[in-house]
Amino acid sequence: MYNFTCMKFFIDTANLEEIREANELGILDGVTTNPSLMAKDNVTGEENIKQRYLDICEIVDGDVSAEVIATDLKGMIREGEALANLHPGVVVKIPMIKDGIKAIKYFTDNRIRTNCTLVFSPGQAILAAKAGATYVSPFLGRLDDISHDGLALIEELRTIYDNYHFETQILAASIRHPMHIVECAKIGADVATCPLKPIMQLLKHPLTDRGLAQFLEDYRKGSNP
């Protein structure tokens, strides 16, 4: 059955300053990124991207998902092995496609950890778990965008994985706001990955701000009779 440990927090970015800020909170467990996020942070070219992965691994004491670009089996294996050799913290990120499942099985057999990405259905997640993926990344926000219930998918995966004692961890991705994080925690997702903003929004509540302001005001009155 599900191992009731604390849900892990990953940050979904390639920006080093955001990663440092999240890490300084003391709650960061890892990082996910992808070619789009690399490009958003103006990191282009194979060598620059590899260096950015190394820079991220130096900041974070946890898993860092590094994505392959190839979509054929040989290419994914070649790129994945190169990424895995960069640093012990690297987890090879593989797309949910036919050759992707084959690649995940190859990496599993060779003790290379994987994150199966772009998952949108229970069937896809079952295949990824059967192939031995370390993580499976259902994109709940993108499902919400097309009027499907992304959180319902997380709930289905929790039930299926618990039924068969799959060790694959459910990494809830495409998280858009803090309530996504809270709901994923209630359902039992193993990991939530999101930009820095939703994590920081978890800190905020108007009653906290109001209460703190009142405490400080009362203190000042008491200190200046």
C-alpha cells in the first residue's frame, strides 16, 4: 500500500535564482525542467543545457529531471545515458510514446531512473509503471484547460498504484495555483512540481497578515506607554 511519507515539493523551472529561493525555504526536494523552460531562461545549445543541469544539481540536494529531445528509441537511450552520467541526481525524463516506454524499460533494466512525462490517462500511467518508471508525470493543469478534471486523474492513479503496489511515484505536474497543491496532497500525490509562485502563495493568508499587523501594533503600544 501507499507509503505515507510527506509529499515532496519540486520546482518546475530552469531559472537558477528561483531554484535558490525555493531551496532557501528548506522545503525543496527536487527540480523538473524541460526544453521550453530552458528556452524561457535563454539557455540554448546542447552544452549550455547540460551545464545548466549541472548548475541545478549543485544547488539542489534531490532529483533533477533532465529531458531527452529524441523521440526514437536509440536516440532516447543515447541522450538518456549521457544525461544520467552528468550527475547522480539526474533523472532521465522520457515522453509517453511507444518508444518512450521501451526506453523506460531499458533504463530500468540498467538502473537508470526515469520520469515519464506528458501523461494524460490512467492507461498511459499503467504502462509507465509496468516499464518501471521512477516517476510518472500527469499534467493536471493541461487537462483542466480542456475541461477535464486533472485532479480526478491523480486520484485514479493513486488507487491503481496502491492496488498493485507499484513503486512508481505520482509526480503531479502542470500545477497552476496553490489549491492544486493542497488537493494533490489530500489525494496522496507523491510529488507536486510547479513554478515558484504557487509555492510562495501557500505562505499567504489575509488573516495571518492582519493578525501579525495587530500583534506588532499592540507591541508598539505596550513599549511606548
